[in-house]
Amino acid sequence: MKMPSFLRSTAATLTFALIAGSAGAVANLDQPAPAFSAASAAGGTISLEQYRGKTVVLEWTNHDCPFVKKHYESGNIPSLQKEATGKGIVWLQVISSAPGKQGYVDGATAQKLNAERGATPTGTVLDPEGKLGRLYEAVTTPHIYIVNPDGKLVYKGGIDSIASNKKDDIAKADNYVKAALGDLAAGRKITQANTQPYGCTVKYAS
């Protein structure tokens, strides 16, 4: 017998709350990353725990944000995703836009957008209630977090050093995410582990 949608939603919410609470719900560098289990755009759920032993990138995104468009239309983020996943890194998009607000999409639309933009994340997390976003204190799109194979948060901040929505600035900027992943792969401490994120504010539910 199929579970009614409102019960599935309630169950997912309870699961999220219990798992998040067990991690202390604090996104501090060099501490265990807050655990979560949330809806996947492809159906089912995505949890951080299922990727224990792998490097995980969390990318907060909003397809209508000019700053996000800059990095997708230029091919910058899709290229980073492809390079990272090709090395066995898990790349998860997170969409925390609330229903009726800029960037909100359902799972099918999220997957369609990725196909159109040549994006290749490992998965896309749907967070319309903003619980995951608030758990990690994500404030902009894009906003990037990196979790190491031991489950510790080792990077949080911006994608690069030039806070603009101009594509021409990408080549001139220091790519913080690429540098952080390079440091991590080489066994070095990440040089710039806490940087300033920039972009559109995350469109949380009121």
C-alpha cells in the first residue's frame, strides 16, 4: 500500500531532524560535518553518511540567480563538477529555494536544467523547507562546502575570489574550490579553508 504524500513528507522531515540533531547541527571547520538525509531530485533520498570515505562537495544553487548563471553558462561549474566526479569526488547540488520563490524547482525540472546546462553533479538535493541550508548556514548561491573522507568539514565559502556576475572575471579569479580540492588530494592542509561567499541570498521560506 502506497504511503500518502503528507505522511511521506512528515516521515522525511522527522528523519532529517533526527539525523541532523545527532551531528550537533553545527557547520564548523575541522569538525564533523552536520549529517543529513534529504530528498533527491532523482527520487528517494540522499544522505551524507552514504558517502563516508569519499570527499563530498555541497554546492548551494539557484538557476535563476545571475551569479549562478555566470558560473553555469560559462561552463565553469559544470567543468569543476566533471573534473571532481572523474576523480571519485561526490558533488551534490543543494536547492534551498522555497516554493514560490526564485530558484524553486521540482525534481524533474532540476534534472532537466542540469541536462540543458551540461551539469554532472553526483546528485541534487531538494531542500524547499530550508532545513539543510540553515543547518549549514548557507547564505548565498553559490555557496560551497567540502567534507573530507573522514566526514569533517574542511572548506566553506565562495567559489572564487572575484565577487561579480561577469563571466570575464572567472579567468582572473583565484578558484578557491579547485585549490581546496587540490590541497586535499595532495594531503595538504587547505590553504584558504574559510572564504567569503558571494551571490544571491538563499531564498529561504519565511
